[in-house]
Amino acid sequence: MVLPQILFSKIIRAVVEFEMISDGDKILIGVSGGKDSLLLTYALATLRERAKKNFSLRALTIDPKFSDDLSEKISGVKKFCNELGIAHEVCAVDIAAMIREQENKSPCYTCAYFRRAVMNRRANELGANKVAYAHHLDDAVETFFMSLLSSGQLTTFLPKTFLDRTNITVIRPLVYVREHEIKNFTRGFEVLKSPCPFDGATNRQRVKNLIGELEKIFPDLFSHLAAAMRKNSIGELWDAPKTREQMRAEYFALKFGGSSCSKNCGSGE
């Protein structure tokens, strides 16, 4: 199967715009066996063949112990990687037990935290300087919208992030690819169904569904959310809240008159 030009162009755009790959890079790919990570693996293998840059690829699948038979199903992932000339390994981590032990925390947070920790540690052990994840444009928009709804902050994950504690750079080459494009391309792939017991019942899934419902009323909602993630999209917004000290000074100035000196009070001036 040949990677469609439209997909390859979007991936190249992300790689070039965010300077994701350099000569000599050793990239460890996080491969769950789902449609997104299979496309990422296939795309990076294709890019390795077509690009003028010299970089190497390895793949790692984390078995979170959500089911007893996942190790058998992962054999298809290993075969897929080997056919692309990518060494593949499996690392078993009992994330299911960790979720049970940390009932006060979101299971998604716990799972993501330990998955990242294992990926970064193994990357260091292998001498890899970059870790590649298969987050796509829908993931970024959903994260952005979910952050607004749950925390009142305008934030999402970055296409490229340097982790100074581990000296690892995280790259996400699929950030311009839509999820429906991935589904279409991987239709003939042996896609591994997510073993997560919370699959389909997370806040992310609820936000995905909400965006789908809102698009029936606002057809351009997704593209507008994607545009809003850019730093140059900020328009007129309120100033940041004043501190308690500033508010106190303003209050007494309003009540008793005189200067509020909210900027200089206490500065010795």
C-alpha cells in the first residue's frame, strides 16, 4: 500500500514546519497497534526511504496489562514493524494495577503518565534522542476544547516538545492529519482494538461527541477551534485578574479617595 500524497504532504508539512527530524536522529516510535500509531509507523518508514536526511527508527509497544491476551495480539504489530524494517519490542508495565492503587486520580492521567515515563526511559537506554507519538489534529483540537471546558485555559499539546529532564524531544508528525483520513488509509490494516477498560467512556470521548454535535449547528467549528490554537489568533481579551493587594489598594482609593497606588505601594518609592 502506498501512502496517499495528501497524507504524505500533511506529514511533510508538520515535519518541516516544526523541524521535527534532523540528520542522525534516533527515533523511538510509540506503537499501540491502533490505527493512529500504525499510520505513524508506516509514514515514518516511508519518509526514511524518501527523505535525504539520515535517521533511524525503532518501535516500542507498551503492554499495560489491561487484558491477558494482548501479548498474543501484539504479534501482528511486530510483524508489521519488521516488514517495514523497524525493530520492535514490547515492554510490559502493570498500569492496570497502578490505576487501582491511585483511585483518587484520573485513570487516563495515570495511564498516560506511566506510558510516557516508560517511553522516555527506554529511549534513553537505546540512545534515542526523539520519541514519536501518533497524536493527530482531532486529538489536538479535542485537547484544546477540553482544556477550555475543564480548566478555563487555552492550551493543547505542542507538535514538538523538548523534555529537559530526560533530554528527549517528543515529536508528533500527524498533527495536520484528520482522524477520518487515518481511518480511510488503515482500513486494510490489522488494527489492534484498544484494551483500555475505559475506552469510549472518557472525558475526551465526551468532548469528541460534543464537537460532533455542535458541528451540526456550527459547520466550521472544528476548523475554527484549530485556528484558535495558534498564538496569533488571540483577539481582545480581559486583563489578568488583579492580586489581592492590588484590589485592596483600589478598594480603599474608591472608598476613602486619593491615589490607589496599586502599582507602587510597598515599593519604597
